[in-house]
Amino acid sequence: MKIRNRITYTFLSILFISLLVLSVISYVIVKDLVITSTLKNIESISDEQLYKLNNINEQNRERLKLVSSRTQLRKILKNYNLNHKKSSQVTMNKILNDALITIPDFEDLTVITLNGIVVASTNNAAIGKDYPDKSCFIKGQNDEITNHFFFDDQMALKFHLTGPLIIDNELLGVLVITVSEDKITNLTTDYSLFGETGYILLVIKTHEDNKYIISTRRDANESTNYIYASYDELGQISKKVIAKEKNTYSKIHDYRNKLMFAAVNYCEKLDIGFSVRIDREEILKPVVKHRNLSLIILFSSTLVMLLFIRTGSRLITKPIEKLILYTQKISQGDLDQKIETTSKDEIGLLSKSFNSMAENLRDDITKREQIESDLRESEKKYRIIFENTGTATIIVEENNIISLANTKFSELSGYSKEEIEGKKNWSEFILPTDLKKMQKQHKLRIENKSALNSYEFGLINRNNQVRNIILTIDMIPGTKKSVASLLDITEHNLTKKKIDHLNRVLRSISDINQLIIKVKDPKKLIEGACRNFVKNQSYYNAWIALLDESYHCTIFAEMGLGEKSIILKKMLRDGKLTECGKEVLETDIIIRKNPISECKDCPLSKEYKDRAAMVLRLEYGGVIYGIISVSVAREIVENDEEITLFKEVAADIAFAMYSINLEHQQKKAEEALKHSELRFRSFYDNSVMGLYRTNPAGDILDVNPTLLSMLSFTSLKDLQSRNLEQEGYVDDYGRELFKQRLKKDGKVIGLESAWTRKDGSVIYLRENAIAIKNKENKVLSYEGSVENITETKIAEKALRESEERFKKLSNLTFEGILIHDKGIIIDTNESLLEMFEFSREEVVGKNIIKLGLLPEYLKIVQENIIKNKVEPYEVMAKKKDGTIISIEIESRNVEYDEEETRVTAIRDITMRVKTENELKQKMNELEIFNDSAVDRELIINQLRTEINELLIKLDKNPRYDIIE
């Protein structure tokens, strides 16, 4: 074999193998980096979604506890369980509707008794029905706050939250809350971090075997966010979700048998599994392009080098006499020299060898430049992948200099990539308190020892703001470089702080509610409330001032302020309210984010450094009992749930003040009654009320002249011939009821009964009585008073008859009439039901704007309800069968069941509108014909006749005289 061929094959083999090895190493590194980065990215997304699901669950549970802990609701439910009064149901419905307004995610609140009957609900149609979900109901009784997912009639996913209603360790019933799944759906429909194929799929177990609820797949065309699926219809990923095999997978098949990257996770609290997935083909597409490009460069470089090597080998046989000169020039770096020779002997071969050597040197430089170009192209591809990982990512050199940073890290740090790459030291971004810990982990990582791959630290950005970061870091295989992924959890930590704070507030509210039940002294109550506010670290400090009618402080309590509150206490006792105190008497709640600058008149303003203040009046039933103020961290003071909780506890304290005052007034009344007994006899005979004293056997011991007159008797002796156990009462109003009431309550208040006069006629009386007992608690006598209400009873009977006549008249009228309260229909007549072809159940309890109104008229009706408009106006509506009609609406405010409501009359004017339109058309035609020739008089006369007929239909006088 010739030397030229040997040289060609040798150099060509070396070049080919070098380029091949370089390409393979580059491909393996890039592929490994892409897979590792993708798995860490979807794992971070999966952890974040799990946190969001847990956060949704915690928020809903805390809101359920907030509603179920309302003292008024539990007390009224306890009363209802005892007496089943309709008024108790009305009050509970009002409490539930007020609570529903403050919590937008909740759709319905329902209270269920222990026998499974709905007694109060924001959905009026559910009241009185059996609760269908027995399992959920039973868990609620067992003090288990549970979630139950289900599809409603429109196949929208909802879920129930249930929890017990307890007071003094007594189970009263169960609170059920229907919650919209919108927040959960939002997690599955945000594809901003998933490229073209990635998405999140939820899997929810149902009560049926082998049946699951899944969210919509990104590549599917379902018309709803959720569908049913059997186990066999699920892919390998979803089956691992059901088996709770939490992990990340780089090669796993979906339901289409297509390879995916996936992270499997499970939310135990909501009993929901989910997977974060993305098409493997999409992720590895840049790597495949990189591999193909490397192969093209490899074979192209080999062909080019083959040409150069073959050409150079021919030049070795240069003349020997030129060899030394050219050798010196070559040794001086002049590689452009070439030995010209035509000799084929040994000298020629040697000359060619020198020329080949120079050519090879030039080729080596060219190859090195080509390899560097290939590496730059590879790095460019790598940078594209690096830039689009979806999270803040950097590469840190061994000396801690950041050599590469993507746009996400630039946005996180506040510096441009030009300011970071090759210039910034990684330690410059680390909070000093975390630096030592991170340097230790970096050293362990460099030494290939056991180091943490993920932990939390504080990052300082360009504005010197500290961001809370979860760092995921590892070494790049075969190098001493580190690749780090940074997830900003600052907002997550703030949310966690808010939740922790709300939990402490809830504990304080629970303690205060127990205090309200037990403590009946106002001073001890507000002192205990302030102590509980600060004890659980719910608030930094708190003060409460109870005010009299002139707004002078009568009782003051504080916690966390100490002697510094003395000035405020004196100021309030003198009737000098702070600016926020004056404002809160007129408005809902006052929030001061910076009291030092906003409340300069307050003697405590300097104590609120770096804190905010909330001020609220204590009001119940239109009576202001005082002012309450607390201090809280600024970043959470404007949280809606925080404000709602503060209002709830203020309302409970005000209700307690009302209850204490009521009991105090009752005690004063009892004391006054004792004093009045000394003067009782002097007023007995002159009282305008009938007074009596009887014994349990029914004997009449004493009566005053007024009662004798009422019963038509002339003397006490004459009346004493009657025994009340045998006569004196009408059958429906027996004495047995009177004695039962006395035995149960110890007194009778407002008992209406029917007695018989001496002549046998009936008289109606309202009776108050008490039982007089001895020391042994034995009843000696009954003493009471009666009021003649015969005329009132006759009037009530007449009123009922009048109402019945009115109701019949209402149903006989041709126009539809309904009564509504703020848009919610309370009652309606038959004409309206016939007009829209609805049943009463489909109308009562619904919103008036949903009564068949066309969408373009909804806003008009809403505005007129708000403005209390009384003038008639016209809109378009739709009957139950879809028929479009024109209606005229006219409304007035009236008093209904002792509350102001709105009566609305609805008239079907479809025919009138149609007739008016026809009239307008005929008038237009008449105008056209009037402008025509006189010989059309006959047609004009016919049109005038038709117009007159239409006017007669509208109860109007004819307009034209017809010429026959």
C-alpha cells in the first residue's frame, strides 16, 4: 500500500472516530438533561397542584366550620327541635342566606335534622324534603367533615361538604354545603406550562364499582369538563393514579398507548387522584433534531477531510533541495509554503511528506474550527431547550459563577441575562442566613457525597425583596457544573400564613362562643373576648368599649396594650371618640393599614408599628352596644375571609350584649313585681283588667268587679257556684291546657281562651297567670289577669274573611300578580301561572328575572327592581313552551307579613302590541295612498274602515267618517 493511501486512511479514521465520539457524547448529555429537567418540571407542577387542591379543601372546611360555629344558628336550631316553630325556620334561612352572600364559591347551604329532613336551606325548594345522600349525612353526624362529588342535572360536577351542628356537646343536626368545582376545574384547563400536548387529568372515584369521573383530556372533544369512564377505558397512567402509585415516569403509556412523561399524585383529603402528563415525542423532538444534525455534520466533515487528505498526499514528493528552506518556514509557522517537485524517487517522496505535513497542520486547524462550530450549534440547541423548561433555571460553574440563565430566572431576579451570565456569583442572590447551609450542600455535591437535591431558601432580587424559593439542584453528569431549578413559593407561603392566621382566629371565635354561652356579665365577657383574641396569637392586641346611648364608654377592656391604654380609656369615658370610632358608627368596617399616619388623633397609634388595625361597631337589632378594635399583620388585613370572621365574632358579641340586657330587664321586671305586691290590693278592685284567684281544684277564691262584669255575674258568691274544673270554658279551650302550661312554665302569658258568661254567651279573653306555691313547692292557688279580646277576635275573623275574598279576587283578575322580596318570588296568583304555563312550585322561591324574560331585558328589570320603579314599562318574555309574548310590568312596595315587599302586576299585551303594529302599518299605507291620485279614493275608504275597526278593538273611538 502506498504511503499516500496509508496517510489518507489513518487521518480519515482518526477524524471520523473523534467526531463520532463527540456527537454521541453530546447527544447523550442533551437527552439526559432534557429528560431530567422535564421530570423535575412536571414533578414541581404536580406538587404545586397538590398544594392547591389541599388549600381548596382547607379553605372549604374552614368556611364550613365558620358557618357551623355560628351561635345564633345553633341556638335557633335547638329551639326548632323543641317546638318546630315556622319562625325559627325563617330565621335560619336568613342566617344561611347572609352567610352564602359572603362566600361566593358556595352554591347552597342546608340544615338537616337528625331524622334526615331539610328544615332550612338557601334553596327553598329543598325545605321539607328527605336528604338523599345518606352516606354523606351519616358521616356528618359522626363529626366527620366529608366531601362527596356528584353530577347535577346539567352534568356539572359539584361536591357536598357536611359537618355537625353541635352546642354544649349536643348534636342538633347536620350542615350540608353544595360547592362549585370551578377552582378544581381551573387546575385542569390551564395549559400555559404544558407546550402543545401536556395537561392535567383528574380521576375521581364514584360510589359505583368500576366507574370513575375524569376531567376532559386535552386531545378529546368532550362538550363538558368531566365525563364518566370505566376502568378498562383508562390508560396506564390513570390506573397508576387509582392505585396511588405516586412517582414520575419517563416512559409510560396513556389510553392511546402513546408514550408520555408523567407525574402521578393523589390528594388524600379530597380523595382525588391526578396526573401531570406531556407527550414524550414533543419533549424529545429537539434532541432528535440535534442527533440528526450531528450525523449530517459528521459525514459532511469526513467527505471534506477525505478530499483535503488525498490532495495533500500528492505534494509530498517535492525536491530535497527545497526541503530545508520550507521546513524552516514551516517551523516558523508559515503553513502556506508548498514544495514543488515532480520527482518520484525517495527525495520526491520526502518532499511530498513535508508538504503533506504542512497540509495536515492546516487541516487540523480547519477541523478544530469546524468542531468548535458544531459545538456552538449544539449549545444553541441546548439553550433553546434550557430556555423553554417553564421554570427559572440556571447553570452554575464550579467557581459559583452563573454561566447560563433562562428568561424565567431573569424575571425572578430582576436582572437581565447579560448582567447575569458570566458575571454574577450564585451566592449574591442567597439570603445571608441561608448562605452557609447552601455552601455546605454545594461542597458535598462537588465531593460526590450525599447532598440534598431539593430544599427551601431565601432569594434576594434586584429590588432587595426576599422571595421564598424551593431549589432543585444536581450536578451535570461528567462535569463539575450544577443545574438548578427555582420555584417561587412566596405567594404560597403568604397563603399558608393567612390560613394559619385564620385557623387561630377560628379557635379564638370558638372560645369566645363558649364564653358567650357561659358568661352573663358584660365586663367579664368583653375581658374574656379580648384575652382570647390575643391568647391564641390571633391578633397582636385588642380592645372593646361598651357605649351608652350618648356614646360615652361605660365598660372598657383590653389585652396586649397594658398601661398605654389608660389615655384611650379616659378619652372614651369622656365621650371623645377617635376618628375611626366616629366613622365606624356610620359605616360597616374601618381598616387602617398604617395607623401611625392615618390615626394621628389616637393615643395608641404609635403602638401599631408595622401593623394594621380593624375597627367594627357592636350592633344587634339596630342598637349599637360598643366598638371593637384589633391589630393584625398588614399583608393579611384586607383578606375577605379575615373581614368576614371579624364581622361574625363582632355580631356574636353584640348578640350576647343583647341577651344579657334582655335578661337584666327581665330581672328588673321581676323585682318590680315583688314590690308591687305590697300595693296590689289597693289597685285590685279598681283595675280595668279582670283579676282572679282560684285553687287547683277549680274553686273560685276571689275576683275583682271588672271580671264579674265581664262574666255578667252580680256578686262573688253568685260566681262561686261555678267550679272551673266542670264548667266555665268552651270545649276547645279547656282548663286542662291552662294547667299544663302552668305546670311546664310556672306561668301563663298571653293565653287566649273562650269563657262562658252567666247567660251562656261566649266571651274571648287573653289570660296571664302564675302559680302560688308554698315552701314545699306545692301549688296553693292560681292568680291571674284577663283582658276582653272579643272585639279583636271578631275583627280578626273579619280580616281573615277579607283576606280570603282578596285572594279569590286576586286569582279571578285577568292580570298576573306576584309578590317578591329583592327579586325572590314569595307568592303569585293563578292568572300569572296560566299566563306563563308554569306550576306554582316552578315559580315560588325563584328569582323574578328567571321568569321567562328574554336575555336582552334582564338588565332593565334588575335596574327597575333596584330603583323601586312604579311606572309601567314593557318587556318581552317567553312562556314555558317557548312562545314569545309582550308583557307590561307595574310594581309597588307594600307591607307583607310585617316586612316591606314588592307587588308586581304583569299584563299580557301581545294582542295589543300586535294590533298597534297593524294600526301603524295601515296608517303608513294610508299616508302613502293619500299622496296618490284621487281615483284611489275607494282604496283609501277601505283602509279607513280597517283602521276604525282596529281602534274599536283597542277601546278607542273611530278616527274617520266613512263615505258610503
